[in-house]
Amino acid sequence: MTSNAQNSAWLAQNHDRRFAAVVIGAGQAGLAAAHELRRRGLTPWEDFIVLDANDGPGGAWRHRWDSLTLGKAHRIADLPGMPMGEADTHRPASSVVADYYGSYEDTFELPIIRPAHVTAVNDSSPRPAGDSSPAPLILTVELPANSTDSAPPRSIHISADVVLSATGTWSQPYIPHIPGMENFRGTQLHTVNYRAAEDFRDKHTIVVGGGLSAVQFLLELEQVTTTTWATRRAPNFSYRPFDLEWGHHVEETVRRRTFRGHTPPSVVSTTGIPQTPAYLRAVQRGTLVSHGMFSEVLAGGVGYNKAQPEPTENLAIPESWQPYPAGTTIEADVIFWNTGFRHALNHLRPLHLRERGGGITMASEVDVAREPRVKLVGYGSTASTVGANRAGVRAGREAMKYLERSSARD
């Protein structure tokens, strides 16, 4: 097993090599894709490599907070060819998953180079006169500086016949703009910045967002402080059980949008919040009761200046929606934004894949309609632990089909 520094040095020395495939990202989707490429005959280091922006294995999981365990989160799906086994529910999920992914990389000798940040993917066209072969894509990659001081990263260029982009969403946290938020004297943070509930002790916290992250944080924070829940709509408590049929329904809803080129919908709009006994008790305690969305941020809190919909009996849990009337002001020490993420696709911007509305039209769950040389892994309907696994395998298969077609045309 070679070190990160050795792998980075190898890539810098071989930057003029044209790879058949490059996988960007070594989370669940990226590892599944890399495994499929190897299984179908590509040789690691010679035919394909995996570029990961992280310092070590684990994908986005390595950044999760210590209180999150696999007993509290959805269980991650087994990677192809190597089941995870029974997870230790007492250790942080960040450590458990990092160990599993690291073992997977070693077992299948996957060609991981890290940290390697892909900043751009460009088309190498036009090709020389008389060259009818498919043009490769050019990747701009930032590698750590040779020295250990604060020197800037090195930037190199490599080429690939096909790129499998599995960059997830964790590096693209989303915070909506609310007037006055720059004037807030307290602390503002996003889900990605959370470390421990103790950091919030005795600090009144406004938790923003209607998804499961916000719900779980509200339950965790009520042990150390008071909270206010802020959502744009009434909490979406779901009647239906979160079973396999439900999962297929959610994926189909998202798939229809991405096949039309629309942006993927938010998770909570398609999944809802399960009516577990713990959540229902939290509603009765007043913890999981939304007071609507504030319209401005003040120096010492937030203001509700707009009328909001009244609770109705049509809601699954009517008592979970008690919006503040216009004119209400709430003092706060912390605003905690659990407002989701966007897909990390800025490196693909030079290829102009997005439609006017911001989405990317997909020909399948992994194939981009406009660009057959790019496979999106874990985008849209496959942005889940099970979906990412499936997408990785399919992306590897479709990438091999593309390479075979390209070879036949040469």
C-alpha cells in the first residue's frame, strides 16, 4: 500500500498519460464505479484512476459529527463484492465507514489518489485534421505542493476518454439568503459545521430546515438548550411507511424530473418525516413544532414579518405547525442552517451541461443526454446509499460500453 504523497507524485510524473477512465470521488458511488471498471477488465493505474479530494477514505461520512452512529442513521448499503458486516453502533459513523471504505480500497487494490481536487473538466476538441477518434476530456487537478510548508497546490492536467463524476453534495452546502443575515451578532453555521451538542449549551438556537437532519438535531439540542424550529412549510410528516415500495416511489419521482432536465427536488419534499414514536413525543413536548420561516435576520435574533398559513386538519400532524404571527421577534444566539446541499458539479461547468432551469438532462440514471463521455454517479434519483451503489455499478458498465464503441470506431 503506497502513501498519499507517493500516489500524488506518481500522477504528477504521469500527467501526460491518457487514461481510458477517471473516477472523481471515492465515496460509495465512486468506489462502486471503480470496482465495476476493474471487474470488467480495466487495469488499475494503467487504464483508470480514482481522484478523491479528501485526505483519507470515507467520502462525506468522514466529516460527520461524532454523535452520529449507524444506529441513528440509515444503514449504509454494502459495497459490491464485500459486505460491511455488523456495524459497531457505539463508534462514530465517520470512523466505522472510513474503516470499511479503506479496507475496500485495499482489498480490491483500487487506484486512489488523494487529496486530488478536480477543478475543471474541459473538452479537448477540436482534434487534429484527419483524426476521427473521439476526443478525450481534459481534467485540471490540484495536488498538494511538494514541500510541507504553506506552498500553494500544484495544478496538472490529465486526459481521459470517459469521466465518472461521483462528487456527491457534501462540499456544496446551501444556505438561502435572508435579508439582514450579515448583521447577526451571534453564530451561524450549517450542517457541515456541526461537531457536538455541547457547543450549543445555554444558547437559544433557531434550527432552520424541514428535513431529517433538522429533526435529529432538534432532539439532540433539547438536552442542552432551548430551540425554535423554522421551516418554510408545515412539517411533512408522512403517513406511509418507509419501506421498499416507498423507496421506489421516491426514486421514480426524482427520476422523472432529472430525465426532463429539471433540478432534483429536495429530499424532504419527496421523503417526508416518519411518524416514529420518538418524533411524535417530541411534537407533544413542543420540540418538533415549527413556527414557520422568519423573513429577516436581526442583530440579536430573527423577525417574522409576513403572514403564514394557518394549521389545518389536512396536515398529518396539525399540532406540529404553529406559525408565529407577523410582527413576532425571537431572540437567538445561534442560527443553525439545515437547509440541504447542491450537487457538487462545478468542475463540469466548462462542458455546459446544465439546462436553463439549472438541471442536467439525463438519458438514464447515469448517462448525460448532452455528453456521452460523462457519467454522473449519485445524481438525482441515485443520491442515496442504495441508489449510489446501483449507480456506481451502472456507470461502470455504461462507461465500458462507451469505450468499446469508441474503440470500434478507431
